[in-house]
Amino acid sequence: MDNQKVAQWHAKIIDVCEEKLQRSLSDDERNFVRSREGFAALEMIEDTVAAMSPGQLAAYLNSEIDS
């Protein structure tokens, strides 16, 4: 997949997340989104974040951060 298209898709997903959470994403949350590549992965994360409540979304975005 074209790097520019992947970057645009990442930006779109980040915009959806920030709008839903009504705040800027942390670096870790942005890295969670940006670590996904490939059509299937990006389509899945886009659909997932669109369907989640803000609380679920925050937990999802931070699910890979070591406590």
C-alpha cells in the first residue's frame, strides 16, 4: 500500500479518535494507530474506533501500553 495513502488513513483514524474523545491523542495513542499497516488492519481499526464509546476507545488505544 502507498505510504502516502497509509499516512492519510492514519490521520483520518486519529481525527475520528480525537473528535470522539474531545482531546488530542497522546504520543502512545498515536503510535498505536500508526503501528497498523495494510488494508485489512486499517479498515478494521477504522471500523472499530467508529463503533466504540469514548471510554471503550480510550481503553482500546492504550491496550498495548505496559502498566
